[in-house]
Amino acid sequence: MRKPFIAGNWKMFKTISEARAFAEEFKELYRASDVRVAIFAPYLQLAALKEAFCGTYIEVGAQNMHFAEEGAYTGEISARMLREIGITCCIIGHSERRQYFGETDETVNRKLRKAFQEKMKPVLCVGESLEERDGGSAFSVVRSQLANGLIGLTAAEVSALVIAYEPVWAIGTGRTASAEQANEMCGFIRDVLEELYDDSVSCSTVILYGGSVKPENAGEIMNMEEIDGALVGGASLSPQEFIQIVNF
Ligand code: 13P
């Protein structure tokens, strides 16, 4: 059975003191349930959030990591550095990293392999741009992001992977994909997993939708058959809004 998963991606928002204030307020509102909950925060806030959420089921993850063990990569963070402070999950290949920081399917693939080698639980992001959606290539773009991103990963690894479908045109724009559009692409991702692996991988991989998820549309999205959860940007910055999504 796939467990519902609601994850917040804070992107480049909140200082350490703001992160602590969020955690204190969110802990008051949060009740443990069968929904997996995580906050993906900027690197500097991770240790403070781990400490603040200690003793709860709320997980804390990073938004990126490097694929190398260590080396001359100024400004980068390794999986081992994250592990040392107790961080075991990480977003990989977010569209903003692909768009602004030169992330490619190849770097995504190297990062995924490294993440599994280091026993990290990655969340792989895929999704098409507006031009690709309007030009009719959304499905082929997502297929190729998966086929190239997953090269060399085993069936067991991909079963443990979380995949987030985030259409670039719906991120931060207030323009949400309809629940049907999101469900259709998440179903397509399962078909590709079945093609690349097998039916059991396709049934066990947790697939999220991300892009302008808010308290008002979370319920409808979570009701869709192929969608197991949400990756929430803007609405995860407010404890009041995020808890409503967690309690969809
Ligand atoms: P928004 O929810 O702000 O549209 O961001 C979505 C996202 O990119 C989550 O990773």
C-alpha cells in the first residue's frame, strides 16, 4: 500500500529563526496520522528543524545535493554532509534547478545513484514547460526525463523512490493543473515505470503532484486515484495553510 505523502518545499524562504517559529507553531497544530509529512528546507535551516521536530514524525529534507563523494565543488553540499546531521531525504531535479542552475537528466541521474548509495530517500521531480504542454510534447518530455533520470537504478530503488510531477507552468503561478490533468500524467508515469521495470514497481512508487497546491484544492487532488500526495511550495510556508493540506 502506498502511504499518502505531503511535503513542503520552502525553496529560498525563511531564516533560521523564522524556521524555528514555523516549527513551534506547526507542532502545536500537527497530529500524527498515516500521512507521511516532510519539510524540504534550505541547508542552513536543516539542523534547527531536525532539533525542533525531534520526537515527532515530521521529517526534514534537503532541496538538493551533489553527486560526488567530496571534492572541489565550491558552494555544494554532499550526501554524507547531510547524513551527518540526520538528513535522509532530498529533492532531486526540481524544475527550478533544471531551469536556473543547469541541472540536466544526466546530473539528476548521478545524484539519484549517489543518494541511493548513501541510503538517502530521494524525491525526483519531473514535469513539462508551458511551451511543451501547448506544443503537445508533455508526455514525451516526462517519459524522457524518467528514462534518462532512472538509468542504472534497480527495481528496488525505484520502488522506494518518490516521484513528483510538477508541471512548470503550474508552479508559483496560481494556475493549477486540473486534478484530471495531474492524475492523467501521474498514471502515465506509472505506465512508464511498468515499461522500464515491471508492474510491482509501477504500483509501489509513490507519486506526488506539485504546482499551486493550496488548502482549497488539496482534497480534490488527493482524491485522484494515481496521486499519492503533494509537493507544496508557497502554501507550505504558513503553518496554518500547510496543516490544512496535511489534513486534506
Ligand atoms: P507552488 O506550490 O508555490 O506552486 O510550488 C510548487 C513547487 O515547486 C514545489 O516543489
